[in-house]
Amino acid sequence: MNALVLLAIILFILMRAVGGEKGTRSFIALFLNFAVVFVTVLFMVNPMFDPILLTIIACVVISCINLFYVNEVNTKTMTAFLSTIITISLLIVFIIIVSERAMIQGFGEEEIEEISTFSLYIGIDFVKIAVSVIIMSTIGAIIDIAISISSPMREIFNHNPYITRKTLFLSGISIGKDILGTSANTLFFAFFGGYLALLIWFKDLGYSVGDIVNSKVFSAEMIMILCAGIGVALVIPITSAITAFFLIKTREDNN
């Protein structure tokens, strides 16, 4: 049996055993997200379409899949979805500015030899591609943090329906503080896990610390991590504020 199929079966069994029906939907969501990314990439190679606009549309669809399909439409998913869209909207301009100033678009000199036989004149703005990659890399972490805050905030509200808006907001911030450190470390170690071979290659080539830091490949990945970290930090107060406002307003409307 193919190793990929075997691992997929093991993953499905574990997700089904632990999460039940929701675990099954989560497993299916993995393939739906892959399909969205794949279709987005197919459209990106066409110069008629704007890569950033396509990425934004893909992020909205991915958010709907991970929130509404997996967790159904309810208060916590609605607030998490709204928080995700607001955070991504705030990040887009910042990411565009950073990508243009840092000049991380295109390929680094370490990759030139592998693609030297191909033409780079493909009619695509590589700055927009770099921006799209960063946005797509941040969306998963932002969705995860948003639902991780809105869900316990709703539980707090359900157990204490007379809680004040400020207290509920501060509870969300407190939850976010516990998540922030682990999420940032997850992003950091994901980079080193994926690019460990590259770092070993840098050592074999005799790169100094300055050469490594200033290499396009390394800089692009670090900027991606930092932008994702900024997104994670932003979504915590945004989700806390929106969830607190929505829950308290619902209570006031029902009274």
C-alpha cells in the first residue's frame, strides 16, 4: 500500500475516533482546502487574473470551509469568520508594502541553477505572487486563533450570562495570551523544520550569518513567519472585541 494512502487512513481513523462526525468533516476539509489552493494556482498562471484578488477569494472560501463546514454556522463561527476577514484586510496593505520594500519576489541565487533551463518571462507579477504566498501562509494560523478564542468566550458567556462586555473582552485577551506564545513558536519551528536542509547547505557553502540573513530565500521565509505572527497578534484583540460585542448585544436584544 502506498505510504501516503496508509498515512491518510491512519489520520482518518484517529480523527474519526477522537472527533466523531466533526473529525470526519475536518478530514474532508483538508482535501477541500487543497482543492481550493490548487484551483487558485491554476488561475494565477493566467495573466488576466490578479493573484492578490484570487488569494483573497481563496482565503474567504478556506475560512468558510474551516469554520462553517467543520463547526457549522453558529455564534462562534460567525464571529471567528468576521474577525478573520478583518485581520486579513488589515494585513494585506502591510504585506504589500513589506514585500515591495524587501524585494523578496522571484527566486534566490540558490534556486537559479535548478530553473536555469526555464524562461522567467511568463507575464506574471512576482511581487503579487510573493504577497499571495504570505497571505495564504497566514490564513491558517489566523483562523485557528480566531476560533480558539471565540469558542471558549461563548462558553464563558453561557456559564455566566450576566457577565459585562469588558470582563468578557478581558477573558478573551487572557485566552489569547496563552495561545500567542505557542502559536508563534509553531510558526517558527515549522520554518526550521521545512528548511533544515537549506540551513545545512548554507553551512556547507561557508555562508556567514550576514550572508544567511540577507539571502532572498531566508529573508522571504522569515518575513512570512513575522507577518503570520503579526496576524496572530492582531486577531486576538479583534476576535475578543467582536465576540464580546456580539454576545452582549444578543443578550440585550433578547431582554
